[in-house]
Amino acid sequence: MHICYIHGFLSGSAAVKSTILKNYIKESRPDLTFSAPDFPDTPKEAHDALIAYFEDLTKKYPEIGLVGSSMGGFFSTLLSGVFGFRSVLLNPCVHPQDYFQNLIGDHVNTVTGERFTLKPQMLDTLKALDASIAFNPCKIKVYLQDGDEVLDYKKSLSFYNKSEIVLMHGGCHAFTDFIDIVPEALAFLENKN
């Protein structure tokens, strides 16, 4: 099986959780393969890049599992619906247009060095992408930390209420104890049911 890490907003393929997952697979699960695409932070470009990436990747790997963090959780949910992937979400962003309203303006992604501007019309793109989401709740497992200082975990509890949810007390948006759940996250992705 191929495991793919989908990074969050203002992050990239070299993110801490991506590196943890890559190293764990290399050291403990050499039977799995791993990749983490870099994609733009602007919504339409991110969506188009991810769709193209997975259209290509599905030709190489019959089984793909996703691990998505924050905005990567939003895109993993969308991709799960489009391609049927099993996905593990870490503090996922639900209804990103609600959060991005306060992020209109210029940004620099410190991981990739990319400069970009979030424009008001991009909220419409996010709304449309959000409305297009249709996923099988059995194929998604959500890990939430109620100490998340960036996103309201209660939105995820509501949105993913038919999926398996693990609510952890404390923590933070960065999900710094991710290494502790990697084995069970991979077990969920490999489950054939």
C-alpha cells in the first residue's frame, strides 16, 4: 500500500508530521511506500494539483491511503470522495471558507518559500469545493485534540459524526504527539473492510 501525506495551509511536504510518517514507514514498515506532494496554498490551484497528482498516482499504486492535517484534512476528505481512498485526518479543517475570511491578503509559505495572495473570490472556490464533498464515512478516521488553538474541533465532531472519531484531551493544532498514533493510523488505512 502507498501512504500519502497531505499537508496543511502554509506547510509543505517537509512538514514535521510528514517527516515523522516518512521515517516511521522507512524504519518500521518497509512493506509500505510513501510520498508527500507539495501543492499551492491557493484553493483552486491546490485542488487541481492534487487531482492531477492522484490521477497519476493511482496508475502506479492500486491501494492508496491518505493522512491529512488541517487544510490537508479538508483536501483528504475531498479526495476520499473522488477516489475512494481511506483517510486519516488530524485536526482537519471543516468549512475552510469560514476561516479563510480572516486570511485575505499576502502570505509567505515559510516551508516552501512561495509568496501568494489570498483574494476574496477564493472564498467562493472554497465554498464550491466544500459543497462538492461527498465521502464514505467508513473510509475516514478523525483524530481531534480539544486543545487545538486554530480550529474549532466541535465542527469536526459534527461534520464527521458518522466516521470513527478519536477525541484527545489537550494537545494543540500542530498535533505534536502524532508519532504515538502512527501505528493505529496505518492499521486503519490498511483495513480492507
